[in-house]
Amino acid sequence: MGSFARKITTILIVLLLLLVLALLMGLAFGSTGGIREVWHLLINSDQDNDTLRAIIWQIRLPRVILAAVTGATLSLGGLVFQALLRNPLAEPYILGVSGGSAVGAISGMLLGLTIFPGVALTAFAGSMFTLLLVLGLASGHLSTRRDTLLLGGVMINAFYSAVITFLISLSPKASQVHQILFWLMGDFSMQTPEQLIILTPVLPCMIIIYILARPMNLLLLGEESAASMGVDVRLIRLILLSVTSLMVSLVVCQAGLVGFVGLTIPHIFRMLLGADHRLLIPACVLGGASYLIGCDLLARTIASNGELPVGIITALVGAPLFIFLLWRSKR
Amino acid sequence: MKMVEVDKLTVTRGGNKVLHEVSLNVEQGAFYMIIGPNGAGKTTLLKALSGLIKPDRGAITIQGRDIRRFSARELARILAMVPQQVALDFPFRVAETVLMGRSPHLDLLAFESRHDRELAQQAMDFTDVSHLAQRRLDEVSGGERQRVIIARAICQQPQIILLDEPTASLDPAHQLKIMDLLERLRHQGVTVIMVSHDLNLAGVYGDTLVLLKDGEVACLGSPEQVLTEEQLQTSYECSLMVDENPVSKRPRINLLPERYR
């Protein structure tokens, strides 16, 4: 008992410290300011540097929070999909679930719905629909389904990007087009910090997933094996899929399409910590948050003029990793 | 004590009757061997017994209680299943896998107690996999992995253990090791029901054999009653000769190649 509790506590403390560090870095760096100025602002609130303060509290803080929530959600989403489909290469973006949310969200926006609950609901519907499609593809013979699933995901994504481009061309305002295109590759800049409120359901979703950590472990060794160990497989799958697709679609509404996070982070932690979800879930949440704050920081500072969509950075890291994992699994 | 009673069990899949009015009566501590040609319904029977598939007609009673009135967790505390294969896509360690056997006894959020760890250790000692505890499940050999899965089932502390061809694809040494293990379990009072294609193993270790053919019980009884030349040749549609194993005094099945007929 003691050893497991000690292990989990140590890991969580380390990851929490990493997250705090990432948050501070995310607040400190950008077009203006630096660690020293931010530190002064934090400990000494009546310093008169209103511009920097406004930048940090009104612009950077919401942005860093959005990056953190997105990173946590997407890496946890990847972890859950990998467990449910028993496929280490499954991930919300690769499977097309993120794309489905995006199609739903854009349709909602074009219909003139408000972001909450209108667009959030159409995004959720889009992601659920895609998930059911993917599950249909994933059923069938075990030996063929890994490749079928990935191929299906590729095709679903190709189809959705065509739909998205088509929908954008319907948009009456030309100025929106650039914005939507940027959002499609992952965009953490927001109009108002209040928009973060629609992300609050993400937290209960994560808690539900953590409660189901042990059944997820059992599912990894096969559905019948899990059922014979007392897991209500259909119920657990239904809960996990709905909850995951809900939180992913909320994040897509806010942050757009950020790919491969759900592949990169769970793989790193599985290599470091093994396959036990009671460790992996909190590790992926904290680690995914730090990772995406870091990627966003790079995206903001690396380009000499303006900024990059964060999805570029995550794809530059994640796509080669995906190819490597695919190559390794073939041997 | 009656452990498992099957009364006129009928299972239909896709319009075909996979099992037709199968009836069994398994006492506590019995060693049942389910044999029969491919497609006879052996695995389906095992799955029905473990609650994985629902009967269309007939009833299954576990310890005097209808199987449909058990929750999945309640059933898993009485009955453990060893599947033919487990998925190996994720790197669980042997000790972690065995400890999973405690799940039906634990609340969702509870961590395993020292007692649970001790039970897992005992199960690993019993199946001789303790030295592999920290190895990954995909790194150990097929025979070792099968023993790990049996250890997990033992860790579940079941009164009934169901096994689907646990010795298939294992070399003779590993086959013997697993069968002896099951016999020791049975002597501890655990009821064992196993599907096998190996008629000799079935004859030596089983005390009651169930020969299935086309979803029906073709013959049920002691090895001497079931493993007869006539019975087997009709069911399996192949040439064979049955004599007596000089050591175990149980029936010994010899397959006859075409050139000797």
C-alpha cells in the first residue's frame, strides 16, 4: 500500500511543480515583460505599470489557462480513446473526433448560434457522431481493426477538412475567414476572458474519468476479460465516451484543432510510469497542461512577425512520433 | 453442494442454434472437461456460464441462484474466467496484472490493501511466476503469460474457475505445469470447468467429460464412458484408436493416419 501511495504522491508533486513553472513562464514571456517584471507584479500589486499588468492579467493569464485546460483535456482524451479502442495510436485529432467538433462548431457559428450553449452543443453533436462512426469501424476482427481505425480516421479528417473549407466559403464576412483558418490550427487568443467559463464542465468530466480508472485498466486486457472481472463494459464505455467527447468538443470550441497532444503525452507517461491508469490519468492531466503551455509559449515567441498557431508546434513534435510508433508496431 | 446447474440451455446466434437444450449438473470440487469438434459450441457454453452471453431459453444457476440475478461484480467474486488470450497492447507488469484480480472485491476508488497484495503474492507463488513479478506481460513467454492469467483468476478467490483452452499453443512441459496447477486448485475445493481440444489431457485430468456435438450434449460421463472409439469417431469424424494409459489407467487416444487404415 505504502509504496504505491508514495509513488503517486512523488510523481504528482513533481508534475505540479512543473506546471507552476510552466504557468509562470507562460505569464512572463511574450512581446513585453520578463520574469523579473512579472515577479514584481505578483508580489507587489500597487506597482504602477498598468500596461504590463493589463497584458498579464487580461491577455496572458486567460490564454495560459486555456492552453493548460486544452493540454490536459486532449492528453486525457487520447489516453481514454487508447484504452477504449485498445489502440495505442488512437487520439481525438487522429480519429477525426476533434474535426467532427470543429464541423459542428462552425455550423453552429454559421447558423448564428451563441457560443454557449448553441455552438458548444453542435460541437458536441459533431464529436459524438464521429465517435460512433469510428466505433463502427473499430468493431469487427481484431487483427484488422487497428489499421482500419487509423485509415478511417485519415479519411474522416480529409472529409471534414473539405466540409470545413466548404462551410468557410459560405461565410458572408471575408474577415472571418482568416480567423477561422487560424482557429483550425489551434488558436489560444481570445476575445474575452469570460469565455473560459464554458470550459468549467471539463473538470467534472475529468473526475468521472478518474473514478473509472480501474475499470479502464481491466479493459486494456480485453473486453471479455474485463467483463468476467465484474466490469459492466457497455456502461463504462458509454460513460467514458460521452464524457470524453463532451470535454474534447468544449475545448475545440475554444481552442480549435490542436493535434497529437493526446498521442505525445500519454506515450511519454506510459514509458515512464507503466500502464496503470490510476497514475496515468493525473499525470496526463498535469503533464498535458504543462506541455501545451510550453508549446504555446514557443508559438508566441518563435515567429519574428506575429505568432504561429500552436497546432503547428504540436504537429511538428507529434507527427514524427506517430510515424515512429507506427513503424515500431510493424516490427 | 451444487455449484453450477444448467437446465436446457439454448443459445441462438444469428438465427442458428449454437447450443440446444444443454443440461449439466456440476458439484463443488468437480473437474469438468468440455470437449467436442470445432464449432460444437464449447466456447459459447463457457461464455454463457460466465455470464458473458445471455441464454435464449433455459436457465443457469450458480450456487442455487439464477445467473441473471447476479450483478457482474457479484458473479466475478464467485466465478473467474481465464480467456484464451489477453490483449497485450499496453505494458502492464505481471504483478499489476495479478493484482487486478482483486478488483471485484474492491470499491471503485479503493487502493489495494496489504491483504490484497499478499493474496496476489500467494497466487504468483502458487503458479510459479513470482520471479517474473516486475516483467512486462508482453515480454514473458506464452506459457508464463497463461500462468499469470491463472494467477489473476486465483487472486479473484473464486469458487468456480472457467478456462478456455488454457494449454493450446503450449509445449508439453508447460501444458503439464498448468494442468497440475489446476488439479491442485481443485483439491483445494475450487470447481474447475475447462474447454479442451486435447482428449488425452481431458481423459487424465477431468473427472467428468462433456462431449458436445452440433450444440448438443452427445455424451456426458466419466472419461471411460465418454472417450470410447465409437463415440469419438462419430463426433469428430476421424479415425482413432483408444487403449489404456498404463500409468493413469485412463483412456488413451491415438490418432490413426490414413496409411494405417
